[in-house]
Amino acid sequence: MTRETRLLPVRAMTAPLVLTVFLANGAIMALELVAGALVARYLGQSLYTWTAIIGVILGGMSLGHWAGGRLADRFPSPRLMGWLFFLAALAIVAILLLNRLAGEDLGLAALSWPARIAAHMMVTFFLPAAFLGTINPVAARRALDAGAGAGRTVGRIYAAAAAGSIGGVFLTGFVLVAWWRTTTIVGALAGAMGMLGLAWFFGSRDSIRSRPTGTAQRARMRDWFLPGATVFVSNAAFMVLELAGSRMVTREFGHGLHTWTAILGIVLAGITAGNYLGGRAADQTPPSRLLSMLFVLAAAACLGTLWTHEQLLFLLRPTGLHRVTRLVLHTFGAFFLPSLLLGMIGPAVAKWALARNPEAGRALGAVYAFGAVGSVAGTFLTGYWLVDWLWPSGALLALCLVLTACAVLHGRRSRLAWCAFTLTLLLTTGAVMPSPLAAPLRNALELPGADPSPFIHADHTQYSWLGVRDQSGGKRLRELALDNLVHTEANLDDPLDLRFRFWWIYEGVMALAHPAPMPTSMLMIGGGGYVFPRYVEVARPGSRIEVAEIDPAVTRAARDFFDFPPDSTIQAHDLDGRNLMEDLLRDRAGTFDYVIGDSINRISVPFQLTTVEFTRKVHDLLNDNGLYLLNTTDRFDTGRFTGAIMYTCRQVFANVYACTTRPRNAGQRDTIIIICAKRPLDLDDLAGRIRSVHPSFPGEVLREKEIDQLVARSGPCLLEDNYAPVDNLLSRVGADYENQRYEETERLGLALLGEARRYRDTRIWNMADKDYRRVMEILPLNPEVREEFGETLFKRGQFEAAEGLFEEAAACAPWRAVSYALWGDALMRQGRAEDACAPYQRAYQLEPANPAYREKLIRAQNEMRLVPTYNWNRKAPAP
């Protein structure tokens, strides 16, 4: 090839190319993020869904890179870029139609779920990804024709692509999904690509011309295979780092759009910086030496991620920063450096490929294509196998071994490469050895086979980290934790002993609508330890119970550690709840008494299970007397998420109620149960009925005007498959640190309470009183502390001071009969029998089955000599 004739300055020619690549790759990432929302109405959300989205889009880009490289050599005109953008715009517009056809009309429902999901993604997203994938090699070829250094030029194109991906991720994840419908986002992407096509078709001119001199030789396989294999490994390493790292981050921050946005954005930011620096380094350092050094440094950085991740958790937790801020800082500190070093490899390989190949377009297309295929391989390998088999830390250790092996291949005489490979091989061998001598290493790296203490079982599943722990105490109590959040607490000796407050609400509602032991039919979305389904099975023999639990490892843990017998009548389905709903509607519509949604927690919200379309399916599945109970998380005073769900439910169900598990004025994140019915329900006494069985229940049934307040606070916001900004709605609840700080404060208060009790037992009264008062300042809403302090004063004869404490305890928890009884006792010891009658009567009303309260009330009446005329309807003093 002759040297090119430049009719414009190099920078003037490359600037629009850089901008074009930036926008095209931003569109790809925006499309990838909205893809989950587009298909959720047909496929739900699961590991299969996201793996298929990432794999199909990367596969389309791989084909596009290969085709783009060939087209760039054959059609040097800038109008080629215009045609490619026109085709991409048409393919993006077609997504909306193809998504509907794949979901409803193409007969894909006959396939198994994994096959159906993969086929749906291929039909819907492969073509737009392929057309957008052609842009990078075409732009790179034209930038090379401008005459700048090959490494620097390719580095700029790589950096522009990665920077565009960052922009697409953050703009879509944090802004667009909160303000626009998914169809609007798709339309905007198509319009933007169409405008770019017009700009290249009509606004550019052939300012660069290349003329071949002589006959160019075709590239031989050995000329592109080694560079292709190298970039295949480096791009696969990106996906291993991204997916394994995401499992480490989601254990702390949960699965959600904001979490994935931060992970994708930070990794792409590192790639951007690495692409730019790698391009400059490629022009100054021989490829073999540069690549060997980069692979060694990248391996060290990936292994160091295990240490930085733990240190950042320790440093950032107590800072008080908002959850999203902590998330971004944590992800940046843990993953930016390894992403940067891996990002430097691509431009160095491209410079190496250009030096070995006579056809620039094909060389760049092959490098891009091999890189995309490597990303596909890394995605499927990590998502389906490595994390499940080796856990995230094991996947990163295996990645380090592969990277150091590549360093040796590129630098056979490099002592650094050989030392790094030898150390990594020894570390890996020692970690997998069954010898007890290797146990400390496995424990330190948290590899399979590590000691799970304080848990009796721990596992990294394809969906979350899972841990089972025994609680201390006389009962055989066991906990199930998913991603550091306790989902289940079970009494293995008594399946009828419900330990969580929201289960008490389920039990109370069922007792009102279907008194025990009447059998019932129930679909539960979210199994956990299968505690409540087991309760219904035992308490209501003959019930038909089905459970949708997406993670089969959770079901296995329930069978192995929570006494969920294999011969149980409960039908467990390893499916997303929406997927199972679609199957049940085909032949069981209108047959269920209850649908219970128990899949939402404070760090993860499956949005597809909150939308109006899903709620209509629930309505169709219930019989005329059926009830829909949905477990949500929010704060009553500031939250908007629950209000949006209530407004959505009101569009489907004529009667919507809610019950909290904390007092409304608690000022903390709460579990709120939304109760939807086709017919009116009388739930005014629901909280009282629950307290008659569980006296410590502090929750309240929300009044109609309070539900209206929550709905108004949300906007009102109707959650749809096309628009469900649940992460944004929950982010306004406040930082997770607020709840963590409350929990830490509670632990501090309880520790101080233990000191107060020790002083009380040793009769050091002044120190005991001081500590009790400090505990009351730390835990101002805790009635038990006031009761205990009041009893201490009561026994010492300080009846008036004790009376004040018992009255405060009753004000903190007006559902606790014991507070009123103690209050009455203090009044009686002061000779105020008439005043004592009111709190005694309230205690008796709260717990009529307790004979002691009735005896106290009768004794007070006798002292007043008002037994014949006492008004039993007299109200207790306002708390």
C-alpha cells in the first residue's frame, strides 16, 4: 500500500471518528441495560436472562467486527459509515416488534426455558448489535488512513469505544430509566443512530484516499491467529473480572440496576484509560515485551482485588456516605486498576496485528472479532460454571494463572514472567490441595472447601452468596442468609413457630379469611428456607402449596439444613416467579386462594414482579375470595417505593390494605405487607388479633388516608413493564448506612444494658440507674428498657418514678399489656386504685386470656368499692 494523501489535518479527520465510535458504543451499552426491562414481561429476570443478553449482544458485535473489517477494506468511502448507521437504526426500531413476536407469536414457548430465553434474545437483539459492531473497525481503518501512529490511533479508537460504553451505562442506569419509558429510550437510540447516518452520508467527503500499489498479499492464518488469541484471552479476562467481581460487590450492595451500572461503568472507565495508555505505549515498546509485562501486572492487580475489596468494605462502611456513593467508590477502588491494565492489552495487540498483516481493515476486524468472541466465552464460562464451581475468589485466582501463562508465552526470556507464573502456580496448587496445611490459605482466599465459620454451611451459588448458621440458645434455631441479609429464621423443633413479624401478618390474614385448620391453595414467590410454606402444610393439612424459588441451591439448603422433607406435598419450582405465573395461568387461572410475593428485600428488588402487568396476572390467578400479599421494604415517613406499588395494585384490585411490622413513627426502614383483595375485608382488628398470638408484635394496619399519603408521595407512580424505576424510588429512602447505624446503635444500647443489669444484680444502684438512663437515650423507642428500669425502681420503693417509666413504656408500645399492668401496679402501691383501673382494664383488653390481669382489675375495683357501677368501657389514658 502507498502512503496516504492527507487533505485534512490528522486531528481534524480523527475527531469525528472518535465521536462516532463514542456514540455507537454508548448506544450498545444503553441497549444492553434496557434489554432486561424489555424482555422481563415475557421471560422474567434470572441468571439465564442476563447471561443471554450479554452473550447475544457480544456475539452480534463479534460478527459485526469481522464484517466491518472486510467492508472497510472493500469500500473506503465515508458513506459506508452512513449506511451502517441507517441499518443499525432500523434494527433498533425493529426490536420493539421482534420482542413482541418472540414473546407471543413465534412459538418459542414450546422450548425449555434456557433455550427459549436464548432464542428470544437472538431474534430480538442480535442484528442491532451486529450492525453497531461494524462501526469500530471501519472507524479505526479510516483513522489509520489519516496517517497518525498506528498504536496511538488504535488506542484512541479503543478508548473512545470504552468511554462511550461508560457514558451509555451511567446515563441509562442512573438517569434515563428513571425518567423515560424503555420504548422511549429505544426510540431515542434509533433516532440518534439515524442522525449519525445522515451526518456521515451527507456531511463527509473523501478527504483521505488510499491507492494500492502492486498486489497485496492476503493475510495468512498465522499472521492473525496469535494476535487474535491474545486479545481473546484479555477480553475473556474482562468478563471474568466483571462477573466474579460483581458477585463480590452484590453480596454487600445487592442486585439492582445501580449496582450493575456502577460495576459496568467503572470497569469500562478502566478499559478506556487503559486503551488510551496502551496505544501510546505500543508505539514506544516492542509488542512482545510490552504484552508480557502487561499480563504480569494485570494478574497481580486481579489477585490484589481480593484484598482491596475487603479493605474497602472495612473503610467505607462507617463513613456515613450514601449507598450509591459508597458503591461507586468501592467499585472504583477494587476494579479500576485491573481493568486499566487489561485495557492496555487491546491496542498493543492491534499494533502487533497491523505489523503482521498487509490489510489493515481485516487485521483490525479480526482483532475486534476475537476480542468479542473472548468476551462471549468469558461471560458464559463465568456465569454458568466458574463462579458456581470455584467461587468468585477461585475464578480470579484461575484468571491470574491464565494471565501469567500468557505473560510467559509472550516473554519466554522474561524472568519477571516466569517468576509470576511460578508463584501463581504454587498458590493455585496449594489452594486446591486437600491437605490440612492448605486450609489457612483456602480460608484466607475464601475458596471452596474453606471453613465457613461462624456458618455451618456457605456457598456461592449462581445467584448469591448463601450461608446457614445455628443460633445459640435452648431451641434449635437456624438462619439462612443470602448476600449477608438474613432471609429465614427457623425453629427446627417446631415448624409452627414463626420467627419473623411479617410471617405473623401472613398468618393473621389467613386466620381471618380461612380459619385454621381449613386447607387452602397458595402460590408463594420466593422460598427462602421454606419456613412459611412448611407452616401452612403442617397447620392446614391438605393444602395445595406451590413455591417459585429461582435459585435451586436455596431449595437444596432448605432440604439439607431446615428439615424440608423430600416427601413434602409442597411443589418447589426452580423458576423466576413471573415465569411460573405464565405456566400456571394456562391451566389453573382463578384457582388459588393466596398469592404471596416474598422476593423483595432491602437490597434487591425484582422489578418485573412489581408492575401492573404482573399484578393483573396475579389477579387472574386468584379465585373470587383470593388475596394477594406482597412483602415490600420502605420507610413510612420518607419512602416512595411502597406508595408506587400500592398505586399500581389499586389499578387492578378494588381493595388494597397495608400492615407494618414496626410503629409508623419508628423512623426506620420497615417491612410493609400490602394486602390486595377482590372483595372488601375488615382488617381493623388485624394487629390486635396478631398480638393476641404474638404479644410483642408492634405493627399497625395503615388507615386509608395514610395509604393515600404514601401514594401521593410516590408521584403517584404507576409501575409498568415499560417503566419501573424501583432502584431510584428506593434510593430516596435514605442511605443503607442509616439502618446500619441504627443496628450498631441498638447493639451498643444492648451491651450497655448488660452492664446495667450487672450493677443491678450487685446492688450498685447509682451505676445501674446511670446506665439505664443512658440506654433509654440510645434506644428511645424501646419499651422493655423502661419496664426493666421501672421494675428496679419499684422494688426499691420508688413507686412514683416507676410509674412514669411504665407510662412511657405504654406510650412507646401501646400493644404491650405488660406495660399497662406494671403501670397499674405502681399506681396501686401509691394508693391510687381509681387511677389504676384504667391501665389494668387496658391490659385485660389486650390479653383477655391472662387471668392475672383480670384479678388485678377486680382487686382495684374492690378497693374502690365500685364493683357494681364500674364502667367496663372506660378508656385507658392516652399513651
